[in-house]
Amino acid sequence: MAAIFFYLFAGLTLGSAALVVANRNTVNGALCLLLSLVGLAGLFVLLDAYLLAFVLLLVYAGAVVALFLFIIMLLDTQPAARKPFKPLTLAAAGLGGALLVMGVLSFLTRARLALAGPAETAVPSLKAYAERLFTTYLLPVQVVGFLLLGAMLGVVVLSKKLDSAEKAR
Amino acid sequence: MVEFWTSLPLFVQMLIKGLAVIGVIFPIAGASSMAERKVAAWIQNRPGPNRAIPFWFRWVPVIGPFLQRLGIFHLMSDGLKMLFKEDPLPGHVNKVYFILAPIVAVTLAFTTVAVVPFGAYLNRGGQVVPLMLANVDVGILAVFAVASLGVYALILAGWSANSKYPFLGSIRASAQLISYELSLTISVLPVFLWINIPGGDGTLSLARVVEFQSRAGFWGGLWFVFLMPVSALVFLVALFAETNRLPFDMAEGEPDLVGGFHTEYGAFKWALFFVAEYSHMLVGSAVFTLLFLGGWNPLPWISLAQFAGWLGLEGSPILVGTISIVIFLGKVLGVIFLFMWVRWTVPRFRYDQIMKLGWSGLLPLVIGNLIVYALAIALIQK
């Protein structure tokens, strides 16, 4: 039963992720991203990680993709009107892809994974997550928080027309 | 009976539970639309729907005229009309998404019901055991997560209709839902800070919130609506916005947007949007009741266990369960009545007023409220 669901959700996640890239229509792309996230949440549920599954749905599926769609609809982009890539972009994309493939390959061939059975790994409680976030992983959480704050301030500055620019007009 | 139930395969059990949800929610949603018309009539001092009746039903004494004046047959004929009239599919729409949108709306609305506890019974040891369909320990988070996906139904409906009024409606809906989701989520945090006492294992379960409102003593039996009035108020206001009810129904806005996101819809697809809206209302009211109105406890300071003790019913879990469901549903219907009452009391906001209220009214208020309660709870539970 669990195996069937695993293949179902894995197929959904990967298939719709591929469609996100392949789709010409941006709205279709965003909705495929949503499907992919739902599949991922399903995989988390199969691992008994309910908290991760629902946080993923709440934050990414519920808010981030909704904002994507909002922006896409406001911009009203037409499909198929796409410029050819610059050589530099192509080179950067190739390099990035090669790095990713190398990373995954080295992880597969060189890493020693502790394959624990389901009996050995306890389901982490809410409290365990919270404790880790506030002790072991406090620094990454704070750094990400500052990054987001910086991005938010940047958006405020960029979207707000400054007084001097208004007067110059 | 319990043995028979557990002997069924898991798949059949799930199927029966799912069908039970649909069988309960659909009639309640329909009855809410009826109640909406009756309450509207009552507030505007007119009789409301009171004419339709099948001719043979008129011969039934007392009950016949009573049901006629209640407008039950208007509800039935409305439902049948929605089911049997032609289902239009305009030529200019994006067909896949146009059909998908109402399905998404109803599916998500019904999914949230599964994680909301709706009653409780006493087991042999005298402990209160909550009744719910899917007992996930993330409780409120699951409700918020699935409910937050509901915005896609409106976005898809508006976008796929491929004309400007539905599109404007869905743009408004998505901006409004995202704005009020913040206040909604932050407003329940004091409740969960309070129930997660130091030393206990962390929980987000809604049943635990009710458990904390049914303890002994003055503070233990106090409902959270008295303990945290600001949270309750902000939660209620945000709930109005999240369920697209007046005075927040900018997504529909008949005077300026024809019908908003559902302009191009008709017949059963249109009805499905309203079943979804009413079941969102139902789930929202249920969560409000669990969080702030003591869940299935009959009165403040009187818990279900005490109440069952006075009636001498500790030994019969089915009776206690039924009583708790009746109490709980009564409170939920009370909150739904409040929804309708507000609809005919407060006029619809302008769009900029909604944004201003959400971002510069509720959000600072609820963050300040959280800080005050966090400090107070830290001092009390030290």
C-alpha cells in the first residue's frame, strides 16, 4: 500500500516538476509547480512527517505559488514570445547543470547512508523540531531571517518612488 | 457494533467516513443558504420565502403549514433546479480550468472537515475522548494549510472565465485572502502558547485546546474568548475575510463586478462554489468554537464530564457523544447566525478600506496582542 502511494506521489512530483520547465504557458507552469508541491507533501506524509507536509502546503502551496499566479496574471505575459538565450546564459546554465549532476553523482557513489529501518527512527515531535530550530540550527534560521528582511526592505525601497525622483519630474 | 466497525477493511472505513462527511455537510450547507434567506427576511422585517409546497403536503395538519412557512420547499426546489437546469459552458473560457475550479473549491472545503473534532465521549476510565475523522497531531496547522489552498479555486475560476469582471474578482480575492491569512494565523498563537505548558509535549491539536477550557477552577474553566478577547475578535474578523463573507465579499461585489469570479458560471457549477463557501463558514465557525467558545462544554466552568455526571450518563458513551455533538453544533450554528447577522448590519467595505484594515489595523493589533500575551504567559507559567 505504502509503496503504491510512494510511486504515485513520486511520479506526480517529478512529472509535474518536469512540466513546470517544459510548459510554454506560465499559468500552466505555476499550477504544475503547485501539483509538484502537493506530491512532495504527500511524500512527507508517507514518512510520517505531518508537520513538514502541512508547513510546506501552508507556506509554499498556499502563499508563494498564489503570489506567483497573482503576478503572472497581473503581468499577463503572452506565451511563445521568447527571446533566444545569450551565449553567456547558455554557458552559465550548462555549468550549473554540470555542477548539480556532479553533486548528485558524488552523493550517490561516495556518501555512506545509514539506512535505518522504520522501527529505529522515531517520528520527531513538534517539540523536537522547535528545540532543534532554537538551539542547533539557530544561526541558519537567523541568517535566513535577515536575508528575507533585507529582500523585503529592498522591495520597499525599489517600489516606493523617492521624493527627489518625484520632484525631478 | 464497535467490533463490526473494526472488522471492516481500512479502505471501507475511510470510504464510509468520507461519505458521512459529504452526507452531513451538503444538507447543512443547503440549510444554511435557506437560513440565510430567512434571517435576511427577519432582519429586514418581511416574511421571506413561505409559499412553495407540494399540493399533497398541504393535507398534513400542523407540520405541512409549518414547513411551508419555514420555506423548506423553496430550498428543495432550488436544489433540484440547480441540478437539472442546463449547465452552460461559455465558448470563450479555458475549459479545463473552468471545470476544475468548482471541483477544487468543494474538495478542499470538505477536506478541512476531516481534521476538525466535532464532539467527545467518555471512555470507561472517565476520560474525554474527542470524535474526529482523521486524528493528525498537527490539528490547526492542517486546517490552515488546506484552507489556504482554497484561494486557487477563486483564482482559477476568475482567470479561466477569460473576461474582465471575473478576472478582477479573482485578483481581489487572492490579494484579500493572502492579506488576512497573516492576522488569522497570528491571532491563534496566544492560545497555543497558553496550552503548551512547560514540561508538556508540544501540541497543535484542537482537542487539547478544548481540554484546557474544561479544567477545574476559575481560570481553568474560563473560555478563551474571555481570556483572550482581542485574539478572538481578530480571528473572527479575519475569518469573515477568509470566507469571503460580507462585509468582505470583494470577490463577488455585485454592484461593481456583476458577479465577480462566478460571473460566467451557472447551474450546478455555480452551486458548488456556494456549497464550498458555506462549508468554509461551517469549518471556520467550528474552529472558532473549539478555540474560543469551549468546544463541546455546555457552559463556562461546566465541563462535559461534569454535565454527564449530573445527568448520570457516564456509562453510556453513545449518549454522551450525541449530547456533545448537539452542544457543539448548537454553538457552531450560533456563530453562523452571527455571520448572517453581520451581513445585514455592516455595509460592504471599499477595497482600499479592506486593505487598510488588514495591514494597518488588524496586523499591528494582533502582533502587539501576541507580545503582551507571550510576556504574560511566560511570567505566569515560569
